[in-house]
Amino acid sequence: MSASYVAYTGINDAIFTINLPYVKFGFGASKEVGFEAKKIGLKSVLLVAGNRISQTKLFEEIRAQLEENDIKVYTTNKVHIEPEDEHLIEAYREIKNLPIDGFVALGGGSTIDTAKILNLLYTYPSDLNDYINKPVGKGMMPPGSLRPLIAIPTTAGTGSESTSVAILDVKKLKVKTGISNPYMRPTVAIIDPLTTITMPPMVTASTGLDVLNHAIESFTTKPYTSRPAYKNPAERPVYAGCTPLADVFGAKSIEWVNKYLRRAVANPNDIEARYYMMLAASIAGIGFGHAGVHVPHAMAYPIAGMIRRWYPEDYEFGYPITPHGISTAVPAAAAFKYLAPFNAEKFAMVCEILGYETKGLTPHEIGNLLSEYYIKFLEDLKVPTNLRDLDFTKEDMEPLINGTLAQQRLLSLAPKNITKRDLEKIFSELL
């Protein structure tokens, strides 16, 4: 695949961009939020945190550090785990008249994504559907920069502190989709591994699996040079396909998740495991934030949107939920097995990073090897390995496929062009 990066025909895209937040990483980094907020000139901020975190000592410390730097702090805990469009609109209505010049997000991916969307609506008020990605929404681009956003992740998973994407459920359609544009990326990411120590085991497992999928999927996307040339640079998508940098970040993230996620789940106070899982989440976020993800994430959106009765351990919110990391992990083994023959070199490299010898294996054997590894990894973490365990049946096949086909922004990055027939084969194995 490396040779494809230097392809230049005059009709293909030959440019990739690097769009990063200012990142501060390390033990105790969250204690410097006031310094960072003052440095970028914030005077009045909205501190966004979920109900649980807003009752913690960490939340009070963050607020106090901001106030000590003469920054007025407004707060909201209107964060829905796996954000929904209706809840986001309700949260926006409550904050739209506040005099704020920036946002601080304290929490996991749901919180950071909520803050991104609130920032977008607050800065450029419009119908939420105007900004949701096509074909679900209109995919409208905001006219310019948003207000500064400082993201302080408390889970090692989504990498949302590094990306310009926010994920949400469209409740009436029972589908998960996203909003993506280059202006939504946080201004500052403050990444403190100590904020993840209180994560319970299943939350640690789910968010860590999201890192693994970000890394493997971005590593195996089509190269950015496979896209046609863009006459208007503004048309170049946020998810542009794999790049040399995405390869570097993805490879290291795969290695660290394989080595440290089981340890982090088994012992929440394993500081070394927490450190490297947090670092893996962030660099995988940088990688997939530019390259994109593909089939498992596209399949995850209808899986999460259609869940009816499943209640995972450690997610006691009073409503059924498939956490994002689990939604992507359940279909991953089957999807990777199916896709491996279409990008055998990259999938072989994934297996080698995981410690397997692939010399002499056929592309189908490589796919089987990765699938077997992945299923065993899920079993070690006590995560479901098929959709039957999530209470899906064969009767759900058609809406699951249709919901996946709606995610063309992701499917277009897969190593083969994905058809309904392809999805039927993958979903059949899971059901």
C-alpha cells in the first residue's frame, strides 16, 4: 500500500491535511485547564459534564481552576450517553442565551461530542439537521471557526478530543450518524490518564475496543490518493483515506491496546496500562480523524440505534444501550474476515503487530486469523461476540443493512466497494 501514497496522475487527489488541536498530555495535566483557558483569552465558559461527573471532586477542581483564573463558569449536565438529537436540541435551548465565549468539555466521547454540537449551534444557530452528514441530513458546512473548545477526556476510547467529528442518534430514524467539519475539532486537548482510573470494567473495555477499531479501520482504509482530485479544496472530506501518518498512529495504537487493555480492565489502578491506553486513544483519534473508519463503524450505527432490551454491565442509565465501543466491536471480527482479501497486505500487517506470523498465509487465512484473535479478545473482556447476544434476530437483517448503507461517508473508505450483498454476508454471520 505504501507505493499508492506517491501516486500522482493529475486526476487523483495527491494532498492530505494535518489538522490537530494543541495537546497537553500527562499525569495531572487536567490541573492546568485554568492556565490554558486564560492563555487563549477565555473570559466566560460553559463547562459541559454528564450528571455523574458533575457530582465528582474532579468536576469541582476543574471549575475552581477556571474561576481562579478569573473565568466565569456556567455549567450544564445535559449529556445523554450516546447523544440523541432531541436531547441535544433541548440542551442547546437551555444555553443559547448565556454570554459565553468558549466551552470546556469534561467527560467521555458523549460529553465532548455534545460540547462540539452545542458550540456549533451556539456559534451558528440553525436546524440541527442542517449540519448532520448526508444522506441523513443536509451536511451543511458552517461558515467559519467556532468558539474555542477545551476537551478533557475521562475515558480512553473515542479520541474525540482530537477529531472534527461528533456522533449522535437521530431518534425518529433509529440510526446513529454524525456531524463532521474541520471547524469542530477542539482547540485544546488536555489528556490526563489519572482521570480514567474510576472507569468501571465494562466502560474500560468498551472504550478501549473503540480505540482498537479506530486503529485497525483507519489503518486499512483506502489510501487518500484513491480519491479523485478536488477542484475546490473545501470539498476534500475530513475523512480522506489512509495516509502515512495514519499508518504510524494506527500501528502503535493496535500494539498498545493489545498489550494494555486486558490489564486496564482487570485492575483499574494499573497506572501503566491507563497511561498507554489514554495515549493509544489519542493517537488513534488523530489517525482516524484524518483517515476515517469503515465497515464496523458503519454497521455499529444501526446496531446502536435499534437496540431494544440490552443493558450492559456498568452502564446503569435506566434505558437500553449498546455503548459505541461495543457496537463497533461486535461486528468487527466478521467484517475484518470478509474484507481481508481485498487489502491483504495491510491486514497481514495488523496480524503481525498483534504477534502473529503471516508468511505463506493466503488472504483468506489472514482474515480468519484476525477474526479468531478478535473473538478471543472479546471473550477475554466478557463482551458479546455476536448480535444474538444483543437480542437481535434475523428479522432485523433488513433494517440493519439499510441503516448501514446510509453511512456512505464511512463505507466509501472500505477496501472494497460495499454492496447490500456484502452486508448480507457479514450480518448473516452475526445473526
